[in-house]
Amino acid sequence: MAEPEINGHSADSPGGAGTRARAHLSLVKDVPDTTPTPPTEAPDGATVETAAGQVARARRAVIAAVRHERTRTAARYAARNGLYVVGGARVLTRRAWESRTTARYERMIRAAEATGQLEEAKEWEERAQRFRQQRHQRRMEMLTAPGRAAKGAACAAGLGAGGLLLLGVALAVSTENPADVADPTMFVVDLVRWMVFIGSVVWGPLTMAAPWAAMAGLWTVGRKQQAAPKWALPARRHDAGGEPITPSIVVTALRDLGIGPLKKAIKDMGDAGAAMLGPITLAGCGVEVDVTLPSGVSTEEVMNRRRKLAENLGRHEHEVYPTVAPAARTIRLWIADSGALDEPVPASPLVLDPGLRANYKTGRAPWGLDLRGDVAAISLFQKHLLVTGLSNQGKTAALRALALWLALDPTVEFRIADLKGVGDWAMFDGLATVLIQGPADEHVMRATHMVEDAFQEMQDRLQAPPGTVFPPLVVIIDEAQVAYGSGVIGKDKRPYGGAKANSRYFQAIKGIHDQGRAVNVTTWEGTQDPTNDNLPKRSREGNHIRASLVLGTEAQAKMALGETPVEKGAAPHKLRQGLDKGQVVATGDGVPLGTGQASMNIRTHYINGDEAEAIAEQAKQRRQPVNTADDTGPAEPADHLADIAAVLGTQKRMRTEEVRQRLAEKNPGEYRGWTASDLIRTLEAAGADAHKSSGVMVVSRARVLEALAERDDDTDDDADADDDGE
């Protein structure tokens, strides 16, 4: 057969490719051939795979199986549940160690010293010293315990044997059979024998099940504490959705807000808007970034488009919080991880730490967590407090959580009026000196008396020598809108409630707001749905701390918190009714606000009724017994004419100014707000008009007594008429 042609030449032709190929092969004939051997044909035509190929394919299959997401998930699941047992053992060991040593106290001392709370550190040191003394006493008692136990066992055995013998004698006498003397003893012997038999049967399964039960217990503890490495834990819900926040995402979200000057400025920027952004930093369960807006764009324009901004960022509206930053033309964006704010708030430290103590002056109440997940602790020292919001959003629970913490300071006195009256404050019976519960006019009158008494106590304290330190008095009125909206009127024609200047309740609250904090008399009010009618401006602006749950409108938000915080980003009207239950927007002195920060969103701890009862019991154990009263109640209306006669005494006449002064001293709650017109009007109505004497207005004792006698005669005539009618 002829050689094939290569490039147009025969393989055998001179100078052809065949000659060149043979020459080339002669040069490389000693070089080993690395060309892979093709698979050989089996007799039946099938391909036979080499061992190396099989190994390579198996290795690739194993690697693919190991790297598969299901394999990783299964491995994490197995590791997680195994490590829960180890972590649970570690948690229980730490708890046991801390219960037997002073490790817990030393940790709290270091934490207090790190935050500069030296008084708290000193208190923890004292508690540690008491623990050491009690532990030493227990150890000394353990040395003598075996001897006492042996004596007790011997005495118990002797008494038991004697009792059984006496019982047998009684049985033998009753049955006239001397053999029955041993029956009780034999019954006990048989009982012991059966107990040993049952124990021997059960012992085997118990010993087999005990390790598994212990392991299950450790697993449960570890699972609750999430005591496993982070890589083994299941992904958190808020990690499952939402893109990571990057500079390009933020700039794009701002560009697409629909603000023309902002969009044009970003287009004209050489760096595509990156110069507007500060560093994106981690902030709790989200990130924070400052945005310097270009000239011609106001912070208000961006904040008014909060929902669109959130959607552009791939978040819900409640997961993006824009506020005005301290720098000019700068807005601060806090962007939550997707779903992070829907996770439950952990239990209150009041529930978790039964040994927790409060200090009215230096302490801070653990109210909840801010949006970053940090503890939000509120200072209540000499602070008037207002908590408002729509109905059934957690207002009473938020207010009560602060009161329960403060109740752990035994120096604080509480006077409480719950004008809802459904038992939300019932656990303060035995803690508060006054506890009024109910929504009726009668309860509004009692609440007014309570606040007026607090005002009078404030007045008395103000008369004390300078430098006198007074115990704290906290007056709490929950559902205060009931008082502001009440129309009940006293015999003197002055309303108990209402929002006008002549309202006794409003005047007392305003008076305490003016000067109460100087002598440790403060008011806390909780009210619903704020308006000018049920929360007067003069009353709401007298509070140092103002907090609001979800509200319906921006106008209500400004009433609750003030205009400045709302203009700077506080938005209780943007909270979700029902979903953001218990979340407050707080502002004012005492709230731990950062530099330039106008308000803080706090997800408050919820303390249920049973937990509140337990905390109240702890507070009662630290106090002297308190006899809780429901106040003096709406006492019989004052008899103005009789009171005027009483202050006149034996004097024939007295100046009207002196009469008013003596009336105020006699009954400050009734006459403190009286004017000269009130006195003259009362006298004219009774027919004992004031008149001038030596150029000044005076009250005549004779006229007053004559008016009293005439009134009494009229009363007797009416009574006789009633008798005749019967």
C-alpha cells in the first residue's frame, strides 16, 4: 500500500515528509511516550477503564458529596447537637462554680469599676463579704452534721420501734390475741422488703436511663443558651434576607428617591456619589452611615421619603431610621439587618437576677434594648415622666417596669392612682402608701386628693432648712386622660378634673412640675392618645422624660415628645400598631442619648403579671411593712360657711385676706387656690356679704353666724316637710 501524502509529497519521495518523519523519530526514539494509553477493547466491544481513572472519578465524587450543601447542613446539625451537650455541661459547671464561690461577685465588681460606678462596686463587695461569712458558717455546721445526724437517726429509730410496739400492744388488747403485738413491726418489715424488691427491679433500667436523661438535660440547657460555636448554629432569621449594605447600594437608594437636585448632584459627582458617605460601621443588629447631602437638598426632604428609601435599600420601613446628624446638612442612617427587629426582646434583668438592687440617685433602670441591641438604662433621679401612646400597645407595662425597678430601693415612697382599675398595679398593695384603682368620678376625686396632698408635702419640704435631704416621693397616675377629661365638680364649683386652669388636678400636677424635683417629689403620668384636651400643653412640657409608643399622626407625636425631637427624626407615628408593641420613642434628660441625638427607640422588656408579683414580693422583703390606703376618698364636700365661722373664732370681724390665709392653713387642698372673688362669692350666696371697715374689706362674724342659723332652720323645715309627706 502506498504511503499517504503529506503536504502534497509522498512519504517515500526524496525530501518528502516521510523522510523527515523517520529522521525525527530516530532522534526521539529513546524518549518515553507520555501519550495516554487508549482504553482497550474488550472481546465483546466494551471499553475497559483503567484503575487510575476509576480512582480519579471516585475522588471527584467524594469531594462533590463532601462539598454539597446538604452534607454541610447535616454536619453542622450533628456538630451543633453534640456541642450542645458539651456547652450545657459547661454552663451548668459555671453556674455551680459561681453558686459556691465569689466568682459572680468579683465579675460584677470589675464591671462596675469599668463603668465608673464605684458605689455599686462597693455594694457588690459587701455582698461578697456576706457570702463568704455565710459559706464559712455552713462549712462549720457541716463538721458537726454527722454527729447530729447519727443522734437524730438513733432517736428516730428508738421512737419508731417504741411507737410500733405500743401500736402492737393496743392492737393485741383490742383483738385479745397476744400474737398481734408483732403485727405492726412485721408490717414495716414487709414494707421494707417490698421496697427493696421494687428497687432491685427498677434499679437496672434507672442506671441505664440515667446517663441518657442527664445527657438530654445537658442538651436542653446547651440549646437554650445556644452553647455551640457560631459556625455550627443555624442561620438567624434576619440573615436569611436582605442584601448587605454597601456604599453603591446606599448611593443608588438616595439617587432613586425622586429628589431632582439630589439625583443631578450624584450624576455630576466624579466618584458617583461616594464622597457623600461616611464609613459604614456595624451598629448592633445593623449598620450606620452618615450621608452629607449636596447643596440644595434638605434633610427634611430625605426623611419625608423614609418608606421609599427603605424599599430602595431592600428593607421594610421600620428597619430604616434616618435622623439628623450633628454636622450640617448631614443625615444619619441606621439600617437594620433584615428581620432583626422582629426577634423577641430578652427577659428583663429584674426577672433574671432576683438579687438585683436599685438606687434612686445613682442607678439606672434597665428599661429595654435600643435598636442596636445595647442596654437602654434610664436615670429616674428627680425626673418627671410622661409615657403616652395608643390603647393596648404596652404603655402600662412600660411604666410599671420602671416602677418595679425603683421599688427595689426601699427609700422610695409610691402613691399610685390607676384610673383604669383592672388590677395592673395590684402588686403594689403593700408597697405604695396610697393605691387607687378605678375609672369612676369617685376615683378621679381620690386621685386629685392624692396629688394635692403630694403638692402640700412638697410645699412643707420647701420650708425646711436648706440642705435637708428628703426621701423620694413618686406619684404615679396611670390613664391620666381620665382625670384630664373628667367633668366632676366640687361644691365650690371648681372642677376636680379637666384641662383648664381652674382644674384642681391640673393645678396640683403643674405645681409639682414647677418645684417638686428640688425636694424629691416627682410625678409619672401614663396617658392614651394625646390631644390638647386630655394632655394639656403646660402639663406635658413639664416632664423631663417623655416617651411614646405607637401614635396615629405626626401631630400627636409632636404633642407627646415635642416638636424638636420629631423634626430630628423621632417618629412614634411610624411604628407599627400591634407589631411594635412595647417599643417606645424616648427623649429628654435621663435618656442615654448620644451627641446630637434627639431621641432613642427602646424595645422595652415585658414583665408579665406573675413576674411583677414576684419582683414586688422581693421589694416588700427589703422594706418596712406598708399599710396601703386608698386615700381619704372623696370626703364630704367642705362646708365653706362653717369653715369661715371656725377661722373667725371669737373675733367680731376679720380682713378678707386674713380669712383666706387661715382657710388655706386649715384645709390646703380645698382653699389653697381660693381668690378674693371666691370668698366674696361664697359669702354673698349665703347672705353674709363682706363689707368695708376703715377702708378694707372685712368679714362680719355676726353675719356669718346669722347665715348659718338661717341655713340650719331651712334644713330643719325641709326635714319636717319630708316627715309630713311620709
